[in-house]
Amino acid sequence: MPLLISAGHATDAGTRPRNEDFVGMVTPGEPEVSTKGLLAAIADGVSGNEGGRQASEYTVRGLLTDYYATPDTWPVTQALERVLKAINSWVQQQGSIRPELSGMATTLTCVVVRGSFYYFAHVGDSRLYMLREGKLTKLSADHVWDRPEMQHVLTRAIGLDSRLAIDHGMGELREGDILLLATDGVWSALTEYDMTALLGDLAAGKLDAEATATALVAAALRAGSSDNASALALRIDALPQENLRDAVSASRQLPLPPKLKVGQSIDGYRVEAVLHASQATLVYRVIDLASQRPLVLKTLHPDRADDADERSAFAHEEWLAKRAVARFFAQVVTPAQKNYLYYLCTWHEGATIQQHLDSGKHFTVPDAIGHGTRLARAIGALHRRSILHRDIKPANIHLGADGELRVLDFGVAQSGLEEDVAARAPQAGTPSFLAPELFDGGQPSRQTDLYAAGVTLYQMLTRHYPYGEIEPFQRPRFGEPVPPSRYRPDLPLWLENVLLKAVARDPLLRFETAEELVLALERGASRPLAAPVATPLAKRDPLSLWRAIAAISIVVNLLLLYLLVLR
């Protein structure tokens, strides 16, 4: 679904002789709405002469024009920063070369809505509010003196100083959210209760966006506002599915949380246990203090705060996890507020297959059939969403106390929906579960995921690997897989054939789809698979074959030479 927004604005000079406020908005079509987003801005000229109006109008018009001329590769915050600093220089210059415009300056508050996120830039005392589920939140901070008698005096504004400091912020949007941009002529005269009531009518559909903005300005003037009064209201009617670009952009804006200890809290979530700690990531079990719901919180290690590649990879992981909506996966939970880079997902009692193996659990043949069927269904669900997991192994397969099997960890997963679908790290994953072709530079595929699933089931039943354990950076040579019945004589022949087909050295001899593996496990002995045919040495290892032929040829030639000498 495309981005759908209802928007409306109103402005009035009030009791002033002229209106120095200026409001503007651009609602582009594709591809600009996807690459640059929708931009709305409001400004309040602060000069008492003609310069105030010129500063506000030029700033808004210049921003609306120049923002869309910036490169698409720039992050939203970078584009806004570059444009506003250039505008600031121009406004300052005009005030210095034209005496009638001396002291011209303006506040500015703007918001970009792109994908499912908002980004704002702000300087001065115009404001940005958000109404979500009936609660009004001020997103911007006023740049004024903190002394009561000087709260109308700005400390920052466009044109006020040659060095412009801009506040930036961003957040995730939800359908039904209301964004309000307002000058001080509106917000200083109305209470938050009044504004909440009027914006609530917009949220409920009792007023449209234009009528809401008009009602806000009229209410401010009735309440005694003597200043120019302007308002711009936006209602988020529909959001597109979050794209990877927005997810990566958002990851760059948020700081990493510090390393947390049990009992500490972050954004309303208290740490109950540290589940995993590595050089790159930290995983905690937390409690949502509002609902008392247990969740899992995953974030990057604080040492990776300046690593742009790690941040992008983490955002990519969260983006894929959000797409994996099925009972076979932990579900991503959207926090009420998010001030740090992390993501939340549901917590489930249970243990991974690896944890069960480490504790000495014995998996029976029926266990393997049941878990294997559900694992194949989970992999099929990912593949239908164009996601390759790339790290299927016992440590990433969770057996819940509720009887569900869940696939964990999308850290090295890959999606065909990305612009760059080529795998930059084809051997990402755990060596003993990597398909043979990946060691020869091949690309990840559905067959490589199914191969890893086959190795997982093989290890679950036998505690061995079909080709032996492979150490990191080892260059393995694959022969014929060891039949699992060598370690488990109780294994039925049909199940052995299924496992050997799943871990076949040649991708063409493996299961083509996850659904094919499900059928083989469900049919079992009623319609067994044929035993796999051993791969000829000429195809399995042609180099060794030719070396053997050469060696034999040399031996034969030496023998013939010896016989000739004896004559």
C-alpha cells in the first residue's frame, strides 16, 4: 500500500499589521515520495520589519525546492542539514547588504515523512507535535532563553548566527498518527488539552485536516493570541511496508545503549537476564514494565557504535525479522518509545536443539520426523518471503515449551527484495553446515538452506556430521556422506535416504524445495525415496581422478621401461 496522508493548513495575521509566518508542503509522486518523502515546513519571521516575512518565505520555499535536488544517496538528515545551512548563509548575507532587511531571521520546523518513518529538523520556537492514541507529545524543543522574562527571545534561528545548530529527530510512524506543526501564535495561546481535543476530532474523522488547522488558528485567536497564528496538520492514513533503506537510515540516527546489567532499565524495559554476549551483539531477556510481558531485546555492543557496516547489518536483520510473520518465528514487537538502537521480539520458554544436545537429550526417530517436518515448513515460509536464512543449525532452532518450533537469528540472512541481492559474504554461517558449493564461491540458495536443515537433523540424531566437522577457514574436500545408520542402527532406511538426499554433495541431487522435503518426511515408509546413487569419482573429484590416472600411467611406463632394460 502506498503512503497516504491527509494534510491541511491555516494561517492568520491576528492583530499584527502583516503576517510574517509562512507554511509550505510538497507531496511528490513516485519515485520521489519513496526516495525523498513528503516534506512539510512552517516558519515564523522574527524581524519587526519587512525582513521577517522575507526570511520565513525564502526559507520555506528554498527548503521545499532544494531538498528534492539533493542526491538520493544522502540520508534525510544530511540533506536537510546541507540545505538549511546554505539558506542560513543567504539570509545572513541579505541582512548585511540591505539595511531595510537588517536583523532578518526566522524560526523553522520541518518534517519529512518517508516510508514508515518521520524525520524532523528544527530551529527556533515553532513546534512539532504528535498525537498518538489520544496522547499529545511535543517532539521539538524551544530555543529560547530559560529566564521567565526572556522566554520570547530566541537563542537560535535561521539568519541569527553564521553558525547554525539544527535539532534533528526521527521516529517510526503508525497509521492514525497526527503530526502538527504550529507557530507560537497557536501553541502559546492554547493548552495541550485544547489542542488534543481538536486533533482528536481529526483522528476520529469528525474534522478533515484543513478544518482542523483552521479550528486551531481560530481557537488561538479567540484565546487572546495577538501574534501571527499558523498551523499545519497531517494525518497518516496509510503506510507502506518499511523498506530496507528506511531501516538503515533509522539505525544511523539512534545511539547504542550502554552495556546493561540485570535490574537496569531502558525505555521502560527492565533487564532480567543476559541471554547472549559476543563482540558484536548483546541479547537480553527483559520485562515490559507497563504490561509485565517478557520480551527479548537485541542490540549491538557499545564498542560497535561507530561501525556503519555493523549498524546497517543490524538494521537489515531487524527488517528481515519483521517480514518473517508466522508461527515459526519470534515476532518483532514495536516499542512505545525508542531512544536507542535495538529491537524487541517475543520471548518463549524452551531451549534450542543445541542446548538439548549439550544436556544429553536423546532424540528418537519420531522426534526427528516431527521436528524435521516443522523445520522444513519454517524454511519454506522464509523462502516464500524471498528470505534465505543462511545459518540453519541446532543452535538456531528453538523448541518451545508450547510445542512450537521457531527459527532464530536473522543476523546473516539475505533477501531477494534488496537492491543488491548478490551475497557479499557467500560463506557467512557455520562451516560444518555450509553446502559444498559455498566453499567453491557459489552463491547461497534455497538448496543451501535445505542442506543445512539436513545436516541439522543428521546431527540431532547421530551427534555427528555427514562429512565430518569442518573448522573455520578450513578448505574441506567432500567425498560421499557417511550413512547415518552407521551411528544409529535403529534408523529406518527410508529416513536415512531422506537425510542423504538432503545433504547430497551435488545441489541437483538435493530436495528442490522445502515443500518437497516436507512431503518426503510425511510420506515416510509408505512412499520411500530411492537410495541415493553414489557419485562417480570423475564427477565428485575429477582432479584426484586425473592425478590417479597420471600416477598409474607413470608406474606402468616405469614397469615397461624396466622390462625393456632386462631384455
